[in-house]
Amino acid sequence: MNADLRAQLSARLRDLLEAIDRNDDAAVDAGMVALVRSHDESLFAHVARLTRGLHQAVVNLRLDEQLATFAGDEIPDARSRLDYVMKVTETAAHRTLDLVDQARTVTVGLEQAVSHLSEAENVLSVAHPDVANVGVLIAEVGATLRAHGAYLRQTLSELAQAQEYQDISGQIIRRVITLVRNVETALLELLRAAGGGLQAAPTRPLKALTGELPGPAVPGSDPSASQQDADELLASLGF
Amino acid sequence: MDTNMRILIVDDFSTMRRIVKNLLTDLGFTNMTEADDGNTAWPMLQSGNFDFVVTDWNMPGMTGIDLLRNIRGDARIAKTPVLMVTAEAQRDQIIQAAQAGVNGYIIKPFTAQTLKEKMDKIFQRAAETA
């Protein structure tokens, strides 16, 4: 507090004390109002000084241009790139699942071929017991085909299952898109406050996230439950 | 388990719905329907005679936990078993789901084996209490 302010405050307080001593209610009220107003005025003056300082700093550093580029171009660009990543991974996952479905029909064909071989073996053993060794060969081929078919079916299931990544990574990317959007809005607000040229936020629509859920676990972030932890927790709750 | 039972798969990611459907097909199930969030699932459940629900948690519109609460709050379908398949892996979420009356909880990413185990357990319990 500077000397002028101190002297002013001291004089006001003295006037107020005198008014109290002589029971002058009107003067006490007026004195109180004047005190509060002087406090508010000094607060406003302080905020105004800070705002001017911030504005000047933004102008001096040519930050407004940089921020305008970030908020106006680069951040919306980053968001659309993230949107694109989501679309591309989704398309790729569906393409993989389509191919898995097609390949599954091949395993059905293999199983049918195996059962035909088995029938052929039966017919042969009855009609031509003299070529039993051919029957043995057919049975061996059938067993090999059956094993390959089972392996192929299992691998295709695992391949389909591996596409889960698209859901998990998609959920994480959605969260990053929301964060980027919030930064963009905050920057535009700052620019507006500092008298920058940008007036309107870009209007690219984004899907809003619902609720305040923590979302998929990311390695190195908050500790989260594994399936085993979840099972134990549910068991402790009587499940 | 009756492999003809009607199963509703609720997830906003079409890839995940397809994967769950594939896994259930591998387990022998033949009667599956999909919905992309709770709001879509709710009218289907009201009119569809579903025997089992597999739902995600975090979805736009109606979330999985709200769908679960709505199911438990509607006398006609309150007993339908609900399996939550979700990336939400925090303790609080699991407890919240348990309190809302979930029958099983699977954390993504998961394996076919886990899905089979949880379904076996749910139907074994249902048979015991029947």
C-alpha cells in the first residue's frame, strides 16, 4: 500500500470513529460505504492493471498470431486427423473381420471334405477289403485335414478377437479429441480476452462424451483392475 | 445353456459388437441382435423377449449402467441376466455395477475363454436358483 492510500485510509477511519463517538448514524453509514468502495476500487484497479499487462505481453510476443494459428488452424487440423485415425482403424478392423468371415466358410468346406473322405473310406473297406492300405491312407489324410481345419478355425477366432484394439484405442482417441477441443476453446477465449482477431470457434461437430468415467486403462496411468482383480472384488461382494 | 436363446449385444463400437457376436457364434449361439446404445436397446428389450444381455458401459445416449438399472427396475424384464463387457476397470465402477445388479463383469480387452467362463457361471447360478 502506498503512502497516499495509507493517509487516505487513516483519515477515513478517523472520520468514521468521530462519527461513531458523536452517534451520527448517517455519517457512520456514509463512512462505511466510502471505505468499502475504496477497497473495491483498488481491487478493480489491480485487475485492470493485470489485464493491461497480459494484453501488452501478448502483443509484445506476437503471441496473438501464434495462438490464432494454433486455435484457428492447427488444433482443428489435429482433431480432424484424430477423427481420421478412428475411421481408418474402424475400416481396417471391419475389413479384417470380413476376411475372417470369408475364411471361416473355407473351414466349413474342409470339414465337409473330411466327412466325405470318411464315407469313402467306409465304402472302400466294405466293397474292396483287398485294398485296405488305401483305406488307411484316406483315414490319415482325413485326420490331417481335420487337424488343419481345427487349427485354422481357432486362428481365425483369435484374429477376429484381436480386432478389439479398435474399440479400446477408439475410446482413448475420443478422450484426446475432447481434450484438444477444450484446449482450443480455452485458447480462443484467451484470444478474445486479449482482443485477438478470432471471434468464432470452428464448428466441426464432435460427439460428446457422456459421464465422467475413467475410460480404458492406459499403461502407466492410474492403477486399474485386471479381470482377476475384478473377479476377486465381485466374489468379495457375494458374486 | 440353451443355444437358441435370444441375446442382445449393446455396444457403440460396431467392431466390438461384431467380435462379441463372432465369439457367441463360436460358442454355438445362433440368435443374436445388436443395438448401438442403451436408448436403442431399451425399446428392443421391452418388446423382444430377450433371454440375455451383453452390454458395454460407456456409450453415448443411454449408458450400460443406466440400461442395467432400467432393466432391474422393470418388473417384466427385471430378471434378465446382464453381462457387462467394458473397458472401465476402476474398482468403483465394478462396485457400482455390482450394486446395480449386474450378473457378470468382463474387462476389455478380453478372451473367448473369459466370455465362456462368465456365461457358464451366470447360467449355472440361474439353474441353481430356479
